[in-house]
Amino acid sequence: MTRHFGGMGTGHQQDRNRLLIVLALCLFFIIVAGFIYLFATRGGGASVATSVVVQKEQVELKMVDVLVPIQKIESGTVLEPVLFRVEQRPDVGLSSRVVKGFDQIKGYFARSMIVPGEPLISDLITPVRPTNAITASIPEGYRAVTINVNATSSVEGWALPGAKVDVIWASRIRGEAGVTVIVQNAKILSAERQIDTSAKVGAPVPSTVTLLVSAEDSSKVQLAATAGALSLSLRGDTDPGKGVSGSSITVGQLYGGAPSEGEVRPSNTVSVRGPDGKIQEMVLEDGKLIPLAGLEGSKSATSEVTGDAR
């Protein structure tokens, strides 16, 4: 009996010890949780919040001030602060030519028409007052040259300011009718003295077009106009390239063959428009222009005389 009752006392003692251990562990966790709470509310929480703010600032884009026109500004207009507003744009990818403040352009003028809503860039302004809208659009080394056009040579009037064109010269090439591309990718500055780039339905076809070309190409255009007919070939907006300069094609090449031996003309043959408006072929010999037909006739007569003498 004694052993039995002693065994029961030992079991109760073990259960009591386990309960004390569990209570001690619970108290330990409560104390630890209390310390964590006090640390977070007094100092630790501020550190965590500061860390979050720093990380947020690192991912934000840097913004810079830019100058944006609030209305359309015509070429030659003196630039005033009331024409612009300051906006903030992301610095990433922003062109170095963008104007960031009015102090940069004080006393400047619009080089060409400036559209509203887009950041102003330095290419569109100039410190020199332009004489007019056309002179403001002519960069150094270039010239403005005007040619006569009609519904056909101006592509039904679609050759408007801002468009890019090739200039085609129709003339006689070594005795054959042919055409030559004398200027490529020229920009149209104005059509019938208008610089508006939009096409208006029902508007009359312009009779003149002013082109922006290099100084050398300007001479080509003016010379070609005296010895043939000029027309324009309209280029696409996404076709800025150039082909082979001075490429030509003749009627003989359209037939798929080269000119016959009898049709070959001297290399010094030129075509000149006479007072009556007709094109006449001339040969430059000894500093004089001689009609090609008369020269060939005299050569034929000379050959006959020589043959008779033999």
C-alpha cells in the first residue's frame, strides 16, 4: 500500500513541475513581446519608417522644369514670358536642346512656327530677328529657289510647304528626249507665297513653289529651267534618303536599247530654249553655239564633196 501511495505522489509532482515550466515559458514570451512592442513604438518604428521613405525616394523619377508654349507662335515673333508656361517633365530621356527657363531665351525670336503643348527646343529660336518667315527657315549654306509648276508638275498641288520632293529635269540628252534627277530630298518652303502646311480641299493649285536646296543645287535648278522643263516628284514622310545623284533615263532606254550610232550626239551638245519657246540643240565649238542640225548638214555636205573628189 505504501508503495502504491508513493507512486501516486510522484505522478502529481511531475504534473506540477510540467505546469510550472509551461507557465514560465509563457511568462518569458510575454516579457519578450513587451520589449519588442516598446522598442517598436519608441525608436525602432521610426527607423523602419525612415527606411521605407528612403527606398521610396530612390525609385521616384527626377523631374525638371521645361518651357512649353501655350499657343501657336509665328515665325519672327519676339518671345515673351506670356507665351509660355513652366511644366515639370521627367529628366530621363529629355533632349539636351530643351529650354528649361525663360532666362535662356530672353530677347530671342521664333526661327520658324512653334506649335503649342510641346517643350520648346533651341532649334526653333534665334537671337537674330528674321527678315521674314522664309529667310528664318534658310540655314547656313542653303538657298531658297522658286520654280514654276502646274497641276502635273506639282503633283496635283500636294507638293505643299514642309513636304520633301525630288526635282526632275526634262531635256534632250545626246539627241534623245530624257529626264534627269538634278536635286533630291528638297524641302518645300512655300507654295504660291503660302507657308501653311495643311492641304485645303478645293484650294487652287499653286503656280510657283519655293524650295530649300544647297547653294550648288540652287544653280542647277536655275540653269535647268532655261534649257528644259522642271517638275516635282513627291517623297514620303519616312523616306529621307537619297539615291544616285544625277541619274538619267532616255527614250531609247525605255525601249530597252541604247541609241543607234547615227543618233549619238557630240558630248558638247546642249539644249537651249529659243525666243519662240522651242528647244533647240546647239553644239559649243570654238566658244560659239552652233545649231546641231546645221552642223550635221554641213558635215554631210563635206562628206559628199570628199566622196566626189575621190
